[in-house]
Amino acid sequence: MTVLTDDEQESVRAALRYFKRRSGSWKTIAPALGFGKMTVSLVASGNKPVSTKMAYCVARFAGVGVDDVLRGRFPPPVTCPHCNRQFVP
């Protein structure tokens, strides 16, 4: 069994929070990821560890490689969760 590092888990949580801001609720995100609403909520809040399965599901939903999610490259740090516009600092 592969265990994700704390940094990798936080990167997945950041992607989950981004999806929630884009959609408005866990109710719309959870089925797309293949998890229950409560599970996604607990993982995103840090009250439950991120599984490798969830990391892969988040990457698939985002349309990026799992490595991009685990390393914090998705979503890009300057991406607006509402319009998806990327700002250049």
C-alpha cells in the first residue's frame, strides 16, 4: 500500500477545495469522483487521510496527470476558482 506524504495530501486537498469553489458544494463533486459526499468533505478538511485512489480520481476528474496533483501543479497557484482565469503575478 502506498502512503502519500503530508505535502502530497495537502496538494490533493487543495485541488478538492478548488473543485468545491468551482461547483459550490461537495454534493456535485463527490459523485464525479466516485466517493460519498461525507468522505470527500472529511478528506478535504483534513479529518481523514487522502487515499491514493482519491488522488487518482481527482487527477482524472481534473484531466491532468496524478503527478501534477500530487506536486501541487493543479490547480496552478494563481488560478481563479470562479472563472478559471490564470493571473500572472
